[in-house]
Amino acid sequence: MALSRIDQTAVAGKRVFIRADFNVPQEDDGRISDDRRIRLTLPTIESVLKRGGSVILASHLGRPEGKGHEAAFSMAPIAARLRELSPQLAGLRLVGTRCTDAEAADAARALKAGEVLLLENLRFEKGEKKGDAALAAQLETIADVYCNDAFGASHRTDASMHALPLAFRAAGKPTVTGLLLDREIRFLQGVLETPERPFVAIIGGAKVSDKLAALRNLIGRVDSILVGGAMAYTFLKAQGVAVGRSRVQDDMLAQALEILQSAAGSRTRLELPTDHVCAAELKEGVATGIAVGPIAADMMGLDIGPATAAHYAQVVAAARTIIWNGPLGAFEWKPFDAGTSSVAAAVIRATKSGATSVAGGGDTAAAVEACGHAAGFSHISTGGGASLEMLEGKSFECLEAIDRHIEPSYS
């Protein structure tokens, strides 16, 4: 049984509630600095409009306190960008001061085919973060179909993510996935469940604690784990290697050693950096050096070294499935982006040769985009926390509320 999708659902003459993830970064003046999540939701919206439906868009933005309208967190910049991105959305309206007020409800019920409405920030409602069924019951009355296209929020049980599709199902209304959410699930779950081998995981970032559950789930599933980022120094210190002033989670040394021992007893080869780009401090233009093996007491490791990058690239070159979560160095500061960029380039080459490559969202997406390699991946996730939880093997409650259908057999 597969999750039902919006493009498989009759929408002519119906109002479709699309729970999107428009929680995008903004500059201090309100300008949107990265609209990728908005752009990738357009195919779902346009699918409904082209087939004679109308659309009610809803999302959260930022972290308002749930005490009503806050101008700083209004969806107005999102509405403006949507109008700019698609001619079909030129007439989009942002209505009301809250998603539950009478103006919003009346506008939603009056929608005609081809029209689009954007509700105000869902988190203006206290019940959103609490998963409130009463809030869901209010929103259910304004639409005929529920569509979840918010992968970045799918690991949460907010009212619009979980209680709302349950309310739609209880009312006998369809609950489906959007095209973006469907793509995220197919790539992220697909590589874990049916990978072509060799299967390589690249795991980086600052903290072992953030990646502990993912590492435990990947050991035994993948053929190689290539570790980078500051978290590598916790593993190295656990092995007794001198790491100087590198960032270390001393309270995670025992767990790091347990991960290393677990990998040693499995099919998975877990590899750590053998050389490092080091500096006395983390800042742009600082003098750097290469440490092979131990790091001097007054230095810190800030990126994988060239020998490690070359070796990791070799492992990647032979891979048929690649997943990546977390940068391999302090990529925001040059020259500590070199390791991430070098390995990302190797992933692109492998992808061009037929490998499937999937990068997590959040810092992972930012890192490969900053290095100019994002376009060459098979898939880059829009959800940092959600993609990590999927790598951890967790199931998402919101997906349990989506309708299923039997896919046709061609045998």
C-alpha cells in the first residue's frame, strides 16, 4: 500500500488545503534569502489549479509565541514571493490576521476554481504547537481535501500536521501527500530500504550527540561511513588521539567508542580523518596548517585534510548509493570549506556515473549549495530535522493519517 498523492486525487471543484513548509530564512529587512522550499512546492499547487481545484495554503513561519498576530512573523513576504514565482499565483490573497478568524474562513468557503488563498501563520494559534484537535476541527471545515507537502515539519505532531488530517479522515475527506513530500519519502526511505551497493554514508556536523541515533541505524545497513566535521574529534579522542583544542563532546566519549566498536563488528567500515586543516582560531583568513595524525595542543581541527578528502573521494567514486548528512568542516569560513567541496565534487561525479545521491536539508544543503555542487545531487532534502530522523529509522505520525492506495501491478 502506497501513500495517496495529490496528482492521483480528483480535485475539480474542490478546495484543497495544502500544508506547506514556507518556513524560509529572511534578512532583517524581511527579504527572503532562500526560497527553495517555496519553489519546490509550486508543482503541487499548480497540479491542483490545472485540474480545476482551488487552493488554501497554510504554513508556519519563525517562532511566534502563539498569542495572536505578530507583524514580524506575518506570511506577507511569502505571499509576495509566491506571486512572483508563478503566473498562476498572481491573484493569490493573504487574508485575515489569523488562520481561524472569520475573514479567513469566509474567503476560503467562497473560493472558486483556480483561486489561491494563503492563511496567516499557523503558529499565531496556541493550539498549533500543542497538536490541538479543536484547532484542527476549525480548519477542517474550510476545505474538501487535505494535502501534506511540508516534509520539513513532518517529524512534528503540530495540529496542522497530525490532528488536521485525522479530522479530515473522520469527516470522510481525502488526505494525500503533495509531490514534494512524496519525492522526499521516495528518496530518503528508498535509499535505506533498497540501496544499490556499495552504499556509502557521509556523516559530518558538530556533535556526535546529534548523529548518534542515525549512526546506530546506519551501522550494518551501509558499507562505509565517512566521518567528518567537528564530531570526528570526539571519535578520535575516544581512541586516544591528541586533538589539541578541537571541539570535543567529552560527555560523548563512551558513546563514540561504542559506535566504533559496533561498526568494527559489522559489515560497515567506519572511517575517520587521518589529516586535518588546522588553525589557532576560527576566522576568515587565519593562518592554517595540515596536521597528520595528532593535532598540536594550541591548534584546532577545522576541516578534513587533503589526504582524507582524496581518500573519501575514492570511496565515493565506487559507490552506487550515497547519503550525506552534515558538513565535513567549518564550511562557512574559507578555507575550511575545501574538504566539503572536494567530497561534494566526487559525489557529483559518481551521480553522473549512475549513483543515487541524497543530501539532508539544513546545514547539509547549505554546505553543498555554498560549495556550488547542489545541482548535481539526485536529491537534496528540504528538511534538516526531518531528514535526520528518517536516517534514524523513525516513523512519522503525520504519515499514518494519509490515505493509502494499492499501486497497480504490471506483472
